[in-house]
Amino acid sequence: MRIKPKMCREQQAIQLAIAENDPLQSRRDVAIAAAEAWGREALQAEKREAGSVGLRDRLDAEITLEFAQEADLERNDNAR
């Protein structure tokens, strides 16, 4: 399952709120790091939704196509 940009931005906002309001510095530091990570993930999710395809996605598509082609060949051979 892929994470949607909206969810990433919501989580980023939650972490930023924690970073602003938590009384403990260590928790504020963790929340800032988490907000930055959610922001990076949001950018990746936006790229995915915009149609940018990463290397892993391209490789997965190539492997899936190869399996589909092999299955077609087997079906054609069995139909004879």
C-alpha cells in the first residue's frame, strides 16, 4: 500500500505541533526529525501521483511484464 501525500502532510503537521508545544526538548527534537521525514515522504508520494516512476517501480513493471509474456506463451503452447 502506498501512502498518500495528504496523510503525509497531516502527520507532518501533527509532528510540527508537537515540536512547538512539547515541554521536553528531547521530544521536540524527535518531533522535528519526524516532521522532516514525513515531509520527504510527502514529496515522494506527490511524485508517484504525478507519474514520476522510480527505478524500483520500473523494475517491478518490467518483471511483471516478463511474467505476463511467459504466461501468454504457455497459454498459446497449451492451446495447440
